[in-house]
Amino acid sequence: MKRLVPFVVLALVIAATAAITSIGLMDVLTGTGWAYAVEFLGRALPLDFPPMDEVLALSARTLSIAGTATLLSVLISVPLATLAAHNTTPHKAARTTSRAVIAVARALPDVILAIVFFRVFGLGATAGVLAMGLHSVGMVGKLYADALEQTDPGPATAVRATGATRTQTLLAAVIPQATPAFIATALHRFDINLRVSVLLGFVGVDGLGLATATALRRLDYQRGLALAVVILALCVLLELVSGLLRRAALSTRRGWGLTGALFAGLATVAMLIGADLSLGDGLGRLGATAELFWPPIAPTGVFADLLATVRMALAATALGALLAVPLGVLAARNVLPRAGGVFRAFIVLVRGIPELVLAIVLVVITGIGEAAGTLALAVGAAGLLGKLIADSVEEVDPRIEEAVRATGAGRWQVFCAATLPQAAQAMTGHLLYQLDVNVRAATLLGLVGAGGVGFVLLNSARVLEFGAVTTVLTLLLGVVLLIELLALWLRRAAA
Amino acid sequence: MSVIRFDAVGVRFGADSALDDVSFSIGAGEIVALVGMSGSGKSTLLRQVDALHLPSTGRVTVLDTDTTSAGGRELRALRRRVGFVFQQFHLVGRLSVLENACTGALGRIRGPRLGRVSYPKAVRAQAMAHLERVGLADRAAQRADTLSGGQQQRVAVARALMQDPEILLADEPVASLDPETAVQIMALLREIAEERRLTVLCSLHQVELALSWADRIVGLRAGRIVLDTPATGLGRDEVMAVYSQVGPTLAPIR
Ligand SMILES: Nc1ncnc2c1ncn2[C@@H]1O[C@H](COP(=O)(O)OP(=O)(O)O)[C@@H](O)[C@H]1O
Ligand SMILES: [Mg+2]
């Protein structure tokens, strides 16, 4: 099995190269894309911002929807993760079931959930909140379970030794250790949901995204691009605020507990008011709606569209990796202790660019769907991958590095002999994870005009051919499963 | 009257035997040191006493409770009466010293607790008193991970005192501390044991410390008891024989 690894890796590299060349990336930067962009900008400038109160109302709506969705995912994830972590749940069946629920939540794309829930609950915030909230459990639940499993078992043993029950031990010794990770994950997901909610605006989720989509549909580019700028500002703002909160949650100072709780409480109330949820008589319609999605129908050319989405994801991952691997290595503290700061700062900067917003702008500006989508995704991939790679390089066993350094080896000799071999497996894992993330993101980009299965989804929702949604869902699940199996196989084979 | 009693106890992890045919008993108020090489089974033995792990064969009886036949509720009731101090202190670093001490009361107050104010006032007052006893009252509001190792171990002792225990177990409580702090902590444990007439079983790997501190020495080698004798009049070399890889079966087993 091990002998097959190089061939599989080679096949992946060839596929990625083919994907990059076939997408016609250069057209975006030169030629037709450029000419189109110049003409487009002529029509989009000057930007036409809506009145200030409307901007604020739209922003509040978007933040409320993304925030409530995140809150929902946290409320579901805490008990689910507790049931899924081996140190908090001794029953294997309960663990397996909860892990499976988390995996299913992750596998169900939020676009598709949104399309379904719109059918059930109608327009408004409810469908968006439920779609993003449930899908987020796939990430939040998984990371929460990991955070629980990574706690030091010592305090739990000590508290159990005082005669405490399982629940008491969980609350007194395990949850407090995981709280900073819980908060950081929630903030991270809030960030993602904010960006996703904008894209879901193209299928009807209320807020800035819907306003942008409406403007673009009217061919009112001056308004559409102005709203994109507002979204960008909102993303940057949230990034700053969540950075502050993350640091506060991790700080060794005491006294944040009460202030933090008060702040969180107020924010929650504001969010719930802003989201203005109502289930209506939607639950009663659930059965009738489900029937609409059966039997699946295959729209013409759906396989070509699937191929386009996968191609986008593959090319974006490869391009992102080309940038992220050297960047991540240079940013790792154990490679360049001092000079690495520059690269770390650069990664943070790239990560701050909301790739999904970038995609809207690029797709709209250049009019060249697939290539523009790839470029936007690649930027996003570079940011996330850069960080993951830096982390995996920093997590190697320093004693082995020290042993090699003690032989008189230079910095890069140590890197090649001790650091890279230790980090290689984690790096491969991250690359495949990014591919998986990109398949989902590429689907979303289809909504804004990057082509692929996202476009099929948008279209079938519009012409009420819901059977096609089922087909796309099945195909996507197949692709994601394939990637997961590949990752699993590589991990096994390389171990 | 024995407070802790092992009858032919065996503990296996898969094919490995961590304890093998271990029998002994400890009477009320005895202060016993458990010595042996690392891997000899000291931690495993201590965990049996608090029913954190149950024997594969044989029987462990602690305070008249047979751990092999007791149910979950009975085991928790037993653990409440047995304090346990660990080598790595095992405090929740992010929580305050006071809240860490309060967790020692969980066995007798009902329901889960999260946060200092979720504990009854009386419990908090008691925790303050115990922190006072171990000399850390002025650190109560501080995060536990800002304390030195010796201070953290004092908090762990305060947490154990919150249980108002009858037995105190300690697993190499000073192995992570510098020699001077180690002596202070051991003195504190001895004082508290005498004040409260506790039965104490403490694993140690410093032989001199064990000899000067305990009333009785029990030696383990490869999961078997190879020494069990009063500490008075015992020479260092006799104890060191426990640490030899091979060697004669050691003479005095009481
Ligand atoms: N949870 C466990 N799983 C498997 N083996 C264990 C476990 N706990 C202890 N052991 C084994 O039992 C033996 C005794 O370990 P331990 O009681 O920790 O010794 P000591 O505390 O004297 O160093 C060792 O061989 C150890 O590897
Ligand atoms: Mg031990």
C-alpha cells in the first residue's frame, strides 16, 4: 500500500496542474477579462451607497442572522461534543452516533439546506439561520469535541476523586479548560457565517447579501459594488472585534468572567431581536416539502458542472498551496524565530481578505466565472493553509530538532532532517482538508456566477425543479466522501 | 481495625500485570510510605484505594466498602471520604485558587457547578478557611496557574481538606518540586494528618524522605510487595534493595 503513495500524490499533482491550465486563469489578468473589467468599472463608478440608516439596518440584519446561526450551532454543539468526546462519554455507541451526526451536518451544504428551508419557512431570517446553524455544527461540534479531548485529564481525575458525579466533574474540571477553545471556535465560525450569509443572499437570505444580489440582478452595478464594499468593511470590523475577544478569553487576567457574560448576554438579545425568527406554520409543511425533492432529476450537463466545481476547487487548492507552503514554513517560529514575524503578519493579512466577497467582486468585474472564482478561492486557501502549515511545523517535537542541531547542523539542515519529516503528514492532511473546504466553497461561488453546480442549484431553486437539488446533493456528498476516503487512506498508508 | 485492606489483588492492563497478588492492610491513623521504582505499580495501587480503577482479581476493602461489589453511588460516597493529592497537582489552571478548592466539596453538594458564585456561601467560607490553613488565603482570587508548584500543591491539599477526609492518598506529591519545597509540603501533610488523625498512604521515590517521614514503609517491585516494615530502625540500604532489578526476596514482610 505504501508503494502506491507516490503514484497517488503524482496523480493529484497532474490533476491539479491540468485544472489550473484548463481554467484559463490568465484571461482574468490579461486579455478579455481585463478589457471587460475596465468597461465594467466605468459602469460601476462612482459607487452608489444607500443612505446611512439603510446601511446600518442591512448590516445589523446580516450580523444578527450570522450571529444567531452561530449561537444555534454552539447550543447544539456543546452537548453533542460532550457526547462525542471519549473523555466525557464512556459509551461507545453514544460517541459513534454523535460523531455521525456531526459528520452529516458537515456534509450537508448550507446552500442546499437554505433552499430546503426557504421552501418550508418562507422568506425571512429563519431559513438562513437554520441552514447555517445546522451546517455549522459539522465544524463547531467537531472542534468542540477535539477541545474536550485535548483537556488535561488530571483535574478531572482529581475532581472525580473527591466523589463528584460525572456531570459535576465535567462542569468543574473539563469545560473550564475547554472554554477558551470554545469561544475561539465560535468567533471563527461567526466570521465564516458572516461571509456565507452574504453568498446565501443570492438564494434569498436577508441582509446585505440579498441587497447586493438584487442590485446586481437589476444591473445596478454602482449600488452592488458599493454594498460589496460595506460587506468588506463589516468583515474587517468583525475580524478586529473577534481578535480582541479571543485575546480577552485567553488572557490570564481574571475579572473577564462577569463582564464577558454581560456582554455576551446583551449581544445575544440584540441578535435575536435583529434576526426576528419565526417558524410560522413551516413545521407542518415539512413533509410536503420533502416530497418536492423526490425523485431526483438530472439536469442536462450536471456532470460537466460538477467537474467545473471540482476543477475550481483543485486549482484553487494547488495555487493556494504554492503560496502557503513556503509562507507557512517561513512563518513558523521554530524555523525563523525572528524574521518569521513578517510572514506571520502577511498570513494574517491574507486571512483577513474575505474570499467570498472577493469572488463576488472578481466574478462581477471580470465576467469570467470559473477563473475568477478560482482566483478568489486560491487567496482564501493561501490564508487558511498558511496558518495550518505554520501550526503543523511548530507542533513538531523540538527535542528531535535539538538532537540534530547538536550534531552541528545548520538551520535548513535541521529543517529538512527533523522538522519536515515530522510535519509532512499533518501538512498532507491539511492540503486535503483544504480541498474539501474548497469543494464546498466552489459550490457557493457558483451562486454568484462562478459556474459549476452552484449555478445548477440556484437555477433549479428558481424554476422549482427541486429534484435537481437532490441530484447535486448526492453528487457533492460523493465527491466529499471520496476526498475523505483519500485522506484516510493516505494517513493509513503513510503511517 | 483495618481502614484499607487488599486481599490478593491483581491488576492487569491487557497482558501486562501491574499488580500481582498484593495483600496488606492499613489501620486507622497509620502513616505509610509506598516506595518502588517507576513502573512498579505505586500509582495503580493508590488508584485502587480510591476506586478510580477496579482490580482484575482479588478484593479491595476501604472504610468497610468492597470496591468490587459497590455501585456508582457507593463508590462516590467512598471517594468523598478519601482525599487524593497528585504529583502534577491537577488543578484547573484557568480557574481561581478558591474555585479549585471549592471543587473538593462537590461530593456533598448536589448538582453540577460552574463558576465561583455557583458554590454555596458556606462552601466558599470553608474553602477560605482551608486555604488559610495551607497558607494561601491571600492568593484565593488568583488564577491557579499563576502559582508556583509548591503553592499549587498546597491548593490541592486544601481541595482534599474540603472533603473532610478520613484517608489521605498522595501519589508522589513532591516529585515535581525542589527539595526544599518538598520538605515543606511533606511536613504540612504530616501536620494535617496528625491534626485530623488521618490514615495516610503516600508514594514517594526519595528513600530518605520516606524513612524520616513515614511510620511504615511498603516496597513494591514489579507489582509485588517486597518490603513491609516499620520505618523506625530501618536502614537506607534495606530500602534501596527494593530498587534493585533482581535480588533476594527482601526479608521483613510483616
Ligand atoms: N492505564 C494504563 N494502561 C496500561 N498500562 C498501565 C496503565 N496504568 C499503568 N500501567 C502499567 O502498569 C505498570 C505500573 O504503573 P504505575 O502504577 O504507574 O507505576 P508507578 O506509579 O510505580 O510508576 C506500568 O508497567 C504501567 O505501564
Ligand atoms: Mg506513578
